Amino acid sequence: MNARILLVGIAFFLSGAAALIYQVTWQRLLALHSGVGIYSVAMIVAAFMVGLGLGSHLGGVLSVRLPPRTALLAFATLELAIGFFGLASGRLYYDWLYLRAGGLYATPWRAAILHFVSLALPTILMGMSLPLLVRAMVRDTTHAARTVGLLYGVNVLGACAGALVTPWVLVRFYGVREALLVAGAANLLAAFVGLTALRAPQTPTPPAVGLPPERPGPATLRLSAWAAFFALSGFCALSLEIVWFRIIDVAVKSTAFTFGTVLAVYLLGLAVGTFIGVALVGRLRRLLVAFLACECALLACSALAILALVLLPPRTPFFAWFFELWGGHRSYNLGGAWSWPPVWRLYVLLPLVLYGLPTVLMGVAFTVLQRAVHDDVAGTGRRVGVLQAANIAGCVGGSLLAGLVGLTWAGSAGVLRLLVLAGVVFAAVGIVRTEARGAFAAGAASLLALALLMPGERALWLRLHGLTGGEALVAEDATGVVALTPREIGGWRVWVNGRSHSTLPFGGIHTALGAAPALMHPAPRDVAVIGLGSGDTAWAAGCRREETQRVRVYEICSPQLGLLSALAAMPEPPPKLGRFLRDPRLEVRIADGRHAFSVSEESYDLIEMDPLPPSSPYSGNLYSLEFFVLCARRLRPGGVLCTWAPTARVRRTFLRAMPHVLQLGDGSILVGSNRPLALDLGAWEERVMSDAVRSYLGDDRAHDVRSILLTARPAEAAGVDEDINRDLVPRDEFNRP
């Protein structure tokens, strides 16, 4: 391997790693602007990809006008610019756009425009890099596919490393700002290595031996046709990624580490496939056949994996472990507890079974495509830019149509069925345009059969909750997957995205958390609760019917309300549930509560958070100092803020934010106010034992709440004062030791 290619490979690896660090951290920062709901995240992802697509096209156009040496210099300049932007991006996205201009994101359309504008410059520059590098490194068309494949594979391998290191090292041990500094430094180092490559000698490309001619033949297509196929390929790839990640999210009971870890497996498969394609592409003579076969095969493999997941008997050796885990209400605390067999099974083996082979085939298809389109050296960068832009356009379409529309109207199983049917398009082209008509006809028939055999939504999600049937209720839309499953001891368990959140009938910590602060406040007229769950916290918060006029609940996973209503309509529903859902004071908004507080000046007498496990993705947004301070600003004079404090850090963070705090029970319930809280146990006991409150809660629950109230005492912090949760240093979410 000559020195220049080695140096350029190192530079592009660093560039890929930095890009994934940016994607993960910028998405986290921008979610503070517009919320962590699916529509907000979809806007951010789409804006990121649109910028990459525009950059790919612009890079391709520019590459035609540049000689190879200048193209390499342009790449180094791009990395330099991206690096400086990355170093400043924390101040731009958080300190300025969020803290000072957060009100601009009040409406979805403005948020979408602002996300695109704020991401345009760095993502366009990122998108330009591959076409320019291709122009710089390709010396003859015979080796064009190999060169492009090597560059792309190395870049994806860097992205794989970035996806792993961001949650496991950078954000966990240092924080978001520091992660951005590392990414910026990687870009600057990539620029330096790229400039060094300018001075490195480049060994002449050896003559091609035994490679097929690339002149147009009967099965050769125009660039526009290849671009159209690559766009459809991108649409299918992103749609599959959405389905796979939804299934993995439920199957592993997602934590803050899940996205980066399973994304790394996805990218690793793509990189491996690209390198396999580099090794094989010189031997392929029927390029259109190879490309179409890869697309048909990856869709068929995706369907077969889901079929196996749903149809395998629960007691099948080795699979039985997964089935038992899915039915258990405890999550594996990745990052907080270490046992390598569960990590291997959940975060390596399961993703490999679901999408290992399909992602490898995606990589092979990419390299085959490059072999088919390059017929002159000067135009290689332009062709790569056109193809990448088309592919990314398809990815944007898949992200929006499958992620927002498809999951809501068809569910994950339905989207996968439609994608398998879309594979028939590739098979049809093979029948019409190639000599392998019989093979593609068989492929089309197989895809149609698989589409018919695909399981329905209920069968898929029952399996991933450790069930094979019964009375369980399940529902899915773009915002998430919710299930209500019967408990052996009676009652129901509420699952959100595979994690157990609460139980029915009402009672326990949720009732205490909701009712206690409502009884401590003199007259809580307006109440806000973040998180619906079983409805227990919000129901209990409304226990003072005469004083409380409104209970507003913010929830980002919309199927919960519908399933609770369906449960309330059953012949023997949990007590109190139907009355709670019919309560005219109840107002459920499908929205991110933190974002709502950020863009609205509306104030409340009582603000509460339904208990959320601290290891849940984005839980740091609800346990940070900045969030508690924001809530305090939304309290009316004498208003009360209540949170569950599952860790010592949450406790310290809350005490830092609130000037006056009482603790209840074992200290896991904290009640804070912007004014001194009178420790009036007698008045609280009188309220909870009043006829109205006892009638509302029920005698047993009223006595439980009374017992909790009588334990109230001033809260005192313990531990290092600086060891708290911040927006940009979410220690508990990432299980920092």
C-alpha cells in the first residue's frame, strides 16, 4: 500500500469518527431545542442527512473542476473548517441557540427550518469530502471501484468507532462539550494528515489483470438509472434501520448506551461488506445482476430473521434465555452492571442475527455500484457525488415516510412487509434487464411469499414481551411501543418500549409521589405532570377535587392513553382507571414536557415527574440541574415541585436547584419550593383523611399517603457537591461511576 493512500485512509477514518460523534452529540443538543419526541428527532436527522446529500452533490460538481492534488488540498481544508465549527458548536447550539434563543423553536415548522439552517454548513462540508477524495485518489477507472470502496469502508469503520466511543467514553466520563472537543480535534488531525499526504509519494497504479471491460454492454444502465436504484436502496436501508432499531430498542430494554452500541454493529456490518466488495468486485462480470441480487437478498434475510424471532418455540435452547428476559420487568443495567454473556447476547449476537448479513450485503452492493458507473477518471468524483446524493435523498424519504407515517399506520411489522414487497421492484428489473430472468423470477416469488408470511404487529410485540398470546394489549405508532400485560398476582403491568414503567391498579410509590405534594400545597389549582405511564401519578395528583381545576399531563409516547382507555372499557377494569380517564380536569398533551416549559411562560401550582429509571435514554434531560431550575421558574409563588430521587446525584442536583426542600419516606421523594415549606404535619394529615380525599384515593391508599406525609423532614445533601447531573454532563443516565 502506498504512503498517500495510507495517510488518506487514516484521515478519512478520523473524519468518519468525528462525524458520528457530532451526529450523536448534536442530536442530543438540538433535542433540547425542540424536544425528544419522534417528530423532533426525525426533523433533526432529516436536516443532518439533507445537508450531507447537498454536500455530496456540491462536492461532485466541484471535483470535476479540480486536479487531484488540489482536490486533496480541498479535502484538508474542509476538515479544517469542520473541526473549527465542531469546536465552537457547543457554544452555538447550547449557549446561544438553546439558552438565549430557545423561544424560536416554539412551533414545529420554525424548529425544522432552524435545525436545517444550523446544521447546513457542517453537514454540507461533511458531504463534500468523499467526492473530493475520490477525485484526489482515483488514477484509473479499472481500480476506481476499489479505491472508492476502500475510502468509504474506512470512513464507515471510523464512524463505527465514533458510535461506540461517544456513549461509552466521551459523554459518560467527560460530557457533551468534551466530546465535541474530541471530534473537533479529530477533524483538525484529519486535516493535518491530509496535508501530509500531499507530500507523500504515490506509487503508480499497477496495470489491471483479468478485470472485465467496463464499456457499455446490454445490461449497462445510464448514471441516472443507477442513481434511481441507489435512491430506492437508500430508502429501503433507512426504513430497515428504523425497524431494526425499534425492535432492538424493545428487545434489549433500551438504555443510554443502546443506540451507539447497536449503531456500531450496523456500521461494522456495512464496513465489512464494503471491504468484501472491494475484494470481489474485480471478479464480477454481471454487475447489474450482482447489485440487484444483493438488494433482493438483504430484504429476504431481513424478513427471515423476523420470522425466526417470532416463530421459534419459546423453549428452544439458547433462545429461551431471550424469551425469559423479554417477559421480565427488570432491565439489564448496561454500563452499571457487567456480565459478559448478557452483553454479548443482547448487544452483539441479537443485532447480528437481525441485520448482520443485510448490512454486509449493503456494503457489497455499494462497491458493485461503483464498479458499474466509472468510465473516466476526471468524472469519478462527480459520479460518486450524484450517487451519494441520490442515496441520501432515499434515506431522507425512508426516515420520514417509514419513521413517521409507516410506523403509525402499519407498525414495524407492516413496514417490513412493505419493504419486502418493494424488493420485488429490484427483482422485476432483473427479469427485464438481465439474462438471469429465472433466478430473479424465483426471487420475486420468494419475496412475495415472505411478505405474506410476515407476522402481524400483535404477534411481534407479544413475543418481545415474553408472551405467546392471552389478554395482553399492545399498540405501536411512530412515538413508541406500549403494552399492557396481565400480572400473575393480579392487575396489569405497563410497558413502554420494552421497559416496565408501572402497574395497575393504582397504589404504591406512584400514588404517594402524586398525592403527597398535592396535599402539602395549600390549594393546587393547576397541576402539571411529565409522563403518563399507568396514570397513577397524575390521578393521585388530582386528589383534591375542590381545589384542583386542571391536571395537565405531558407524554411523548401516544399509544399509552389509547391502551389505558381500552383497558378501562374491559368488563373488569382496574379500579379508579375509568373515572380518572373521564375526569374533565385531565388534559393529556402528546409533547415533550421540558420543551413545553422552555417555550411557554405558563405557570403552575404543582409540577411533578412520573418516575423514570435514570438509565433510560434521555432521562438526563429530566434529572439535570437546568431542568429543575426551569421547573422552578414555572412555579407560581409558593408552588411545589416534586421528583423521584432514585440516586444520590439526583438528590444533590435537586437540592442545588431548589432553595427549600423536604424529603419523604426513605428520601426518594423530594418536594421543593421557591418559598419556605412549612412542616405542617397536622394540616396535611387533616387533608388526606378528609372525606373527599379518602373517597377519591380509597381508604387503603389514603392511609399509605398519610404514612408517607408524616415522615416529611428537611432534606440534607450528602456527597461531593459538584457531583450532580447537568444537561451536558448527564452522569446518572450514562452510569458514571
